[in-house]
Amino acid sequence: MDATATFLSAPRRIAGGARKGLGRFLPKGWRDFFIQLFLFTLVDIAYELTRGLSEGSVLPAFAHARDIVSIERSLGVFTELDVQRWALRRHWTLDVANFTYFHAHFVITVGFMFWLYLRRNQHYYFIRNAIFVADAIALIGFTVFPTAPPRMLTDLGFTDTLDRYASISNYSGPIAALANPFAAVPSIHTCYSLIIGITCFFLVRHRALGFTWLFYPVLIVFSIVATGNHFWTDAFLGGCLAAVALGSAWLIERWRPTLPHSARVRLRLEAPTHATGPVTAR
């Protein structure tokens, strides 16, 4: 009986050991890890709900898109067609734009959040708060002000590059599954890319690589305009959203500290501790 009990309990011990082994890679254990996954799942559900609401917003969405065109024309900044035509004449450039729009927003954002949680955990909660604030405001924008992307305004000369060159109708990845066709204002692509680029600039240990991340928002903005998925106005509002989200995370940090002392000093949330030596810029 003892031998049988030992044999039957062996798989449980192995599984438990495997969980503990994997848990060593988690800064705060399995419980906190699953809580973070649960929170992001709730955000995804909220996004799915706005996608369902957008089905009845076709006429307002096109009206809002033409309003943006009118505003940009009056300001002399309606140059999205020029950017797209420039990319259409250079097929490799269009390939880069399509690939970036298809993959970078989802893959890099998810990879960034996992890296932040696992390798820079003390900074993760600040950025998570910024992302959640940005999502909440963006979801309100998508619902209250649905806007068709430029690629749907074919009468103005725009080309749906994702459909023409990347076969988006046959695409089965996360972009097709989660896409809200009228979620153009604000550009969450721009918002996320700015948060990621700024964060990596400060947290990546290799200075040259950190500076390289500052070009990530530039690449994203180029891709969303060249593919006809956003106006300059959408990108500008996405940048404003990033500023508001980071500012809100700063306010939350004042009352619920999570950042290390050096970061809180940099953000003017704490006074420098002279005993620890001078605080460097990075």
C-alpha cells in the first residue's frame, strides 16, 4: 500500500515542483500574476463590448471622419493622402507599414508588458495604471465619437492597403478578431507606442537601445497613416491620451507608491536621499 500511495502521489509532487519552479520566475508569485491577467481580461471584455456597439454607428462614424477631414483642411494639415501615395510608390515601405500595423501593436505591447512584469516589476504597476486609464478614456471615445478610418473614404482617393496588399479579409490573427472598425479616435496605437517608447528609454540598460526605442512611436504613426487607418488628428489625440494617462498614473503613485525610490525622485514624488549618493538621470 505504501508503495502504491507513493506511486500515485508522484505526479502531484512533480506538478507541484514544476509550479514552484516556474513560480521562481514570477516576482510576486502566481497569485499576483493571475490577478494581473484577470485585470487585462476585464479590459479586453470591455473592448469587445464597444466593438459590438460600433455595428450601429456606421452613419455617425463616416460623418465624424469627414468632419476631421474638414478640420485638417482648414488647418492645412490634410496630408495623409500624400503619405499614403508616397508609400504606395515604394512597395517595400508599404510592406513595412502593413507588417507594423498588423503585428507591432499587439505583439510588442503584450511582450513589453510581460517583460516589464518579469524584469522591471517595480515599474510595472505604474505603467499598468497608465494603460488602464488610457483604455478607459479610449473606450469612451470609441463609443461617444465613432470614426471611420481614412481607408474607408475611397471617394477621397484613399486606398485600403491592408485589404489590397495584405488580404486582411483572410487574416485570422488578433487584429481581425479584435478589430473595431470605427475605433479611430483617439489612436490607441499612438498612445501605447509613446508609453512603451518612453518607458523603454528609461528602463532599458543599454543606452543605445534605449534611444532606439524613441523611434518606435515614429514608426507606429507612419504605419497608421500610410495604411490609411488613422488621420493625423487621431495620432495627435493619441499622444494627448498618453500624456493624460501617464499624468493620471503619477497622481495614483502619489497615494499608492509602487515605484523604487530613484524613480520616485525622478518624478518629483520624493526628495533625494543624500546618503544614497547623487541620483543619476538614468
